[in-house]
Amino acid sequence: MENNTITPAPASIENSAIETLKASLRGTLLQPGEVGYDQARTVWNGMIDKHPALIVKCAGPSDVIQAVNFAREHNLIVSVKGGGHSFAGKSVCDAGLMIDLSSMRSIWVDLSRRTARAEAGALLSDLDHETQAFGLATTGGTVSHTGIAGLTLGGGQGWLMNKYGLTVDNLLSVDIVLADGRMLTASKSENEDLFWAVRGGGGNFGVVTSFEYQLHPVGPQILGGMILYPMDKAMDVLRFYRTYSMETPEELSSAVGIITSPEGLPLIAVVVAWIGDMEEGEQHIKALREFDTPLADMIGPMPYTQMQKIFDAAVPHGMHRYTKMGYLPHLEDDLLEMIVRHSNQVTSPYSIVLLNCMKDAAAKVDPADTAFAHRGEQWHFDIVAQWTNPSEASKHISWARSFWQEAESFTNGTGINFLDADDGSDRVKLAFGANYERLAQLKQKYDPTNFFRLNNNVLPKSYLEPGILA
């Protein structure tokens, strides 16, 4: 069950305590009505409209420690905002304290070790900008305005994953502030159990203030882009993609998406990113180009940073959105037919249906090696309803839910970064799979009071014991 601790009203906190907190910060403390407050509480999903009692815009780890200690001492619920991309809006809270990391965006690249250390407020575009200056990159997302923190803590899928693994597979260490205000470093050689937990365990264990990543030679030019087909060819495209996506080399990552053009035309798009030898890449993309006559072929040499922005315009800040997501181990014809049928019933031209192939390096890691449990060859399957008129929410959410009601039986799990506000504890447990029990034990060790609970929450082990909260 959820932790239903009641948060005291902001009026219960004396002004002198708030002033003391403010004086302890290098960053900024914001309260409702102050300049910058509304901007800070605004997140990517336009459906979310929450009002924290206090927002600490952190300038560094010390501010994070001060904010955690203050919230604990005053029994305030805490939310943590990096890039603010949580579908469910868990980056921001009502009547609590929001720890805003968005000003902490510094990145240091170590060329000799091919590593990068990035502060937790950095966006994917920040990390790519700094690492690509040296022809290096690490796996990270497919939307450049995603925050690296939530992305990494939830697993991290992207165009490099089939060659180099998920983001968590390239994570070398983190600095993290715990619920008791202590700051630790976690790596394979230091606080190893905590390091295991943060590689897929989400924000359950503390506030990560910086991430250290392994980098790899990438680009700066890659072969990438998309090919567009009319929707009446969707079944043919999906059948072709089913085989093509799994048979291409690890240097090629791919996705297929059902979208609507700016002119209102339903389309199916195959998106590819090849990071190997360009001539060899052309040979592997040739099969895609010759499969059928497309409406448009937009695949060609491009900067890696451009590939990282290929979906940016499709998922802008401020649009209202609702999602359902699962991993598909197989793409049977009846599943594909169902996907096409529901896609043809889409209620908004902004909504997207996406399948992203995961294989090779991303699939070969033992599910028990990191907290991210969903390994093996599969397709990441997303239903993303998006709209602009708030009054139309029920119509678009109903479309996604109806779609998901038929699709869910084909899936074998879900990802914690893709849970929405109506996904309860059963879905959270499904997201962590067989690793949930170990995560609950580590939650008991590092956050026994469930202080960090505004997330896809793992309950401390004691909460499940008789007579506690079960």
C-alpha cells in the first residue's frame, strides 16, 4: 500500500525556519507568488499543475543536503525535478518541498579515461554537446530535452543501446544525498549495493547530484533519419520491421512509429540510426529503402546531435499527455493488426504509437546485474496520447486506455519511466520484476521511513511485514 503520511500545512512552518533555510542556500528559495515560482513548478507534461509550498533551486550538492534536512525536520513531502519529464508529474508536489536541480548542469569530460561527469540537472542535449566536441557519447534517450537524471535512474534507452548497452550499463558512479542528509558515492567499488539499486531503481534511494558515465567513439557524423509510408501500408511495414529490426547488426538501432503529419495525414515511419562505417551502413539500410516505395526517404549522413533531436518536435513542453507502455517479446500478426486498428482510431493528431527494438548489448546483460530487470530481445512499445485542449482529456485518455486494454496481454513487463498517475503498486512491482524484493531490502537500509516516496515507489521491506503497514 501507499505511504499516506499527512503533510502538514505550510502555515505550520515558522517564517524564521524558512528564513534560516534561505540563508543556508547558495541557490534560491521560492515560495508561491514570487518571481520564478510558476516557471520552476512547470514541468513537461501540461496536465500537471501542482503547487509546492517551497521550491529550492539548488546551486550544488550542499543545497540539496539543506533541502533534504529541512523537509525531513518539518515532515514535508519531497519531489525532485531534473528535466521534469515524468509522465505522472512526480517531479513536482503539492504543499511540499520541491528540490529543483535544473540549475546544476555542469559537465566535465575526461579524455584520457573517456568518461564524463554530469550534474543531475543536465539535459541530454547538454551531455551530447559536451561529449560530441570530442567525438564521444554514451547511450541516452531519443529526446534531447530529457533530463539525464530520471533517464539514467530508470534504465536509459537510446540509439546507442544495441551497440553499447543501456545508460545504466555505462554508469560508473553517482554522488547521492540520502534521506538522513548524508552524501555518498556509489560505484562498483564503493557502496556497491546502492550502486546496483540506482541502476534502474529510480529516485527511491536519494537525490543523485552527479553521474559519471563511460563514453564511446560516436560520430560526429552518423547515418540516420526516417522513411515515411502511408498508413494503408502499415501492416506490410510492421511485418517487415519485425524481421529487419532484429536481423540488422548491433551498430543499427531502429524504431517504427505511427504518427500524423502536420497536414493531418496518418503515416507510419521507420527511424534508423547507424553508428558504424558509413558504406556498410548504406548496405544495411538498402533493404529498408527497397522494401516498398515510401512517401519520403529522409535517411542520410547527419550529426549525431541532430539524430538525438529527431523526436523533439513531436513531444514539446506543455502539451497534455498520457501514456501506457510495455515490453513486447514477440510481434505476432494479431498484435500488429490490433495496433493498426487502434492507431486508425486515434483521437488526436499529436498522439504517437512507437515500437523501439532492443537487442544485442542491451539484451545480453543478466537481469539481476542491475535493478533494471527487462533484458532479452524485445520491443519497447509506447502508446502516447497527446493533446492541447484540456477539456478533451477524457476522450484522448479513453483512447489510450482502450488500446492498452487489448495490448497489455501481449507484454511481459513495463518500465518505471513510463508509468502514469493511474498506474498503481502492482504496475510498479511489474516494472521492477524479480528485482523488487532486493530493492525493498535496500530501501529499508537506505530510506527506512520512505522519505523519498514521490516516485514509482518501492516500499521499505519493513512496510510489508505483519503489523507495520501491510
